[in-house]
Amino acid sequence: MQASDFAGAVQDFSIRSAATQFSNVILQGKQGSLSNYRISVNYAERDNDRGGRHRHNFEQIRFPMEGEFIYTKDKVVPTGSVAYFPEGAYYGPQLRRKGTRMMVCQFGGASGHGYLGIEQRQASYEALSAKGHFEKGYYTYKDEDGKRHNQDAFEAVWEHAMGKKLEYPTPRYPDVVIMNPANFSWVGDANMPGVERKWIGKFTERNTRIGFIRVDAGATLTAGQHDAPEVLFLVSGSVHCQDRTYAKHSAFGFEPGEGEVPIAAKEVSEICSIQFPKF
């Protein structure tokens, strides 16, 4: 298991907006693995236009905890809702209003393209910046003949890092899927007194799952038993795990079948659970 609290977050820039726009990365997976991931908490200090319509070869979970996320014109992820962004599906232009605070989890999808790690993205971004510039979601450069080219920013970074053309997977879902956890009921866990769950979505043939866990004060959640990589994000409350207390916006990462890891709630705590594709 690996764990990190918000105080230990790593600041990372967004390729799609100005380099001064940072995300607080709480936890990362294994770079180079099909199940690599990044989970972060992003806060918009100003209205943030993040580029035009685009798509990715990875998947995303977005959970606005304060404010709403405009992911396409006239389409919004409301506060408290959870959005699943399928690999290969177009969305955008997107906008985060000032004051929006959102948990974002990006990870390798069912097609097996993996997810580009922070170090890989950083190195590629710096190399490309020496030959052109990034602005509003695009990379602009001139070729040897002086001809100007525009390319999707992430696409340019990915292709430079991987040394090959990015081929997007055919979308398994044509659009973003939005779920409202408030419309789902809590179901008690028969094996863990004081623990309740609500699964709100299961996607693709590789069983990506999204849900929430509520743990009563003094109760213990036993984690680390899933057969694929899993991340637990502490939405509210505080918990004790392996001789340390973790406050809200901490995260815990587990490898498949890692073994029982007890997480004890010091107060009523709510956790977002994301189980990644099983390969």
C-alpha cells in the first residue's frame, strides 16, 4: 500500500492551460504500467478556460466537491456528482469557474494504452517547449520550411514521449457519463460492522468500478483485497492507518490482492473508491 495526505501533495502543471496552473497530485501509480494513474485535487483561483474539443487515450473520473465543472458547452458536472470520461470520447471546450475544487483521477483504460507519468510528461513538455509553445490546449510550432502547425497539446506530448503516433481507441461510450451519488442508497457491509457502500458505476469489460464507502466513527474498513489496482480518496472525515492519522483529501493506493489493510475511522468518514481495469 502507498498513502499520502494533501500536505504531501506534489504540484504539477496542466498541459492544457498555462504552465502556472498547478494541480495538487496526492498519489501516483507505477509509471510504465497499464494501470498507471494519477489522483489530484485541483483548485481554480480564477476562471480557467482549458482548451477546445479533444479526447484522450486514457480514462478519467472527475468529482467536483466545490463548484461545477463545465466539460462541454451547455453540459455540466454539478457539485457532488461524479463524471466518468471514457477513453477515446470527445469532450470540451471545458471551463472551471473560480473557486471550483475538484478531485481528478486519470488512469490507463481498458484498451491498454496506459497513462503517461508525470516525469515522462515533464520531460516531453520541456523538449517541445524549446521548439514551439503551448497555449489554450494546443502545441504550436514551425517546421523546417517555416510552416506553422497546431496540434492537440496532450497528443504532442504523448507522441514525443512514446516516439510513435497516438492512435485513439474507439470509444466504448459515446459521451461522458454523469452519476449523482445522492440518488443511490447505502448498503451495509455484512462483514464489516459500521461500514456501508454505494457502487454508482461499473464500466467496460475490464470492470472499472466507482463508488463510495461510509465508515462510522470507531469502525474499521478492511482494504487491499480487490483483484485489480484500487485507490481510496478520503472525501471527508479522518482515519487512522498504519500508525498515522490522515485528514480529508488523503489517498490510499493498493496493488491487486495486496492483503488486508485496516483503516479505522476517527470520525464519520466518507471515501471515494475507484477500482481500475483488471488486465
